[in-house]
Amino acid sequence: MKKILVMMIFSSIIFGQYHMQSSLSIRDGVKATDFESAMIHHNKAHQNELGAVNTFLVLNGPNVGQYVRMHQGLFPIPADQLDAIYNAHNNHDPVPYDKWNDSMLKQETGTQFYTVRGDLSYNMQYKPDYKYLTMSVFQIAQGGNAYAENVFAMMNEIRAEMGSTEHFVCMQMNTGGKFNEYVFATGHDTMSETLDQSAFYAALAKLAEKNPDWDKEWGQNVWGGYSQTMEFRPELSTQLD
């Protein structure tokens, strides 16, 4: 199984490194089996290292049922390779008899680019075969980044003090709109592992002890947010030799 785009770093991460993904859904009236069969055929266009793709299915949250396609391989993507990888994903040669197009699919986001934030990540780990990927998304109001990042950093300090075994990578996307997105992604082997939030709530309780009023200012700076769990679909991903 090829590397899943999650926490794949053994050394510290610096700015200028990125994550790239897009979200899409099935158009009304199209059968899921036909959609997925067409995707598998389309993946012939991605049979190379620069264009290889991993596919996830969103299991819950506001985007349930959507498919998330991510670059397979280098993570994070170095700045000097971003153009080549983007072009390989989006400007590849056509596949004969390719039916996986706008008649079947609806682009939900287009291509999204996130800056990997090693300074806000915690205990980053690499495994090539995580079955599930959880993404917690925080939408931070413009002007609220500094406050939110301070809370994220305090939580990581608390985790370190508690000896927490949590692990995640933080990524940031500047939307140009009313908010910026911070995404915390964690890989899991089992669904029960995915659902266990005890370590997070323990750290959150300790934060409340240290700063009882943290949530008041948090509410003034956080526009919204959500969490979603995605399942890796290897049969819908590039299969390189």
C-alpha cells in the first residue's frame, strides 16, 4: 500500500512546505458504483510519482459522502516541487473512454493548498497504512490568528507536560475571506481509536484550570469549525508498482 497523506515526517517541518487536496461528490442520479468504476479508470492518468493520488471517503460531518483526493507520496510537498506536482495532477494527458468528468462529479472545493505548520503540530508520526484520517477544522476570524495560535501552542505544552500520546499535524489555509482555516489531521488504525477523545478532553480540562476565561476570547476569534473522519479507499487510489 502506498503512503497515505498524513503525518509523514520524522524531522521538524518548516514553512514553505505544503499539502494539496480537493473534494468532490457524486452528481444526483449517478450510481456510486458507476462513479467509482469511472474513477478507477480515470486513475490511469495518475500512474506516475508526481501525479499519484490517494482517495478518501468522508464518513461523517457536514461533508459526509464526499470524496477527498490527495497527492500520494511526498508529504509535505516542498515549495520547489509544488508546481510540478500540481501540473501532474491537473494537466495530465486524457485517458481514452474517460467518463469521470462533470457529468458524473461535482467539484466541491477545487484544489486547496495548506501550509504545514510544524510549530503547531504535536508528536508527528509516520505509518504507511492508516485506515482512517480525522480532520478537525477551525475557522479563525481575520485578525484572530495570533490568539488562536497561542491557544493551540498552550494545548501542546499541556500535552507535553501530561505525557500525552496524541499525534497530529497542523496545516493552515488563508482563504482570503472572513476566516482562515487551521486543520489538525490524525491517522488511526481502528474506528474505536478514532472515536476516543479522552486525551483531548483531559488536555482541555487542564487548559481551563490554567486559564478559566480562555473560551470567552476564543468565541470572539473563532468563526466556526467541524470535524470529519475519512476512510482510505486504496482501490480508488493510484496503484504504483
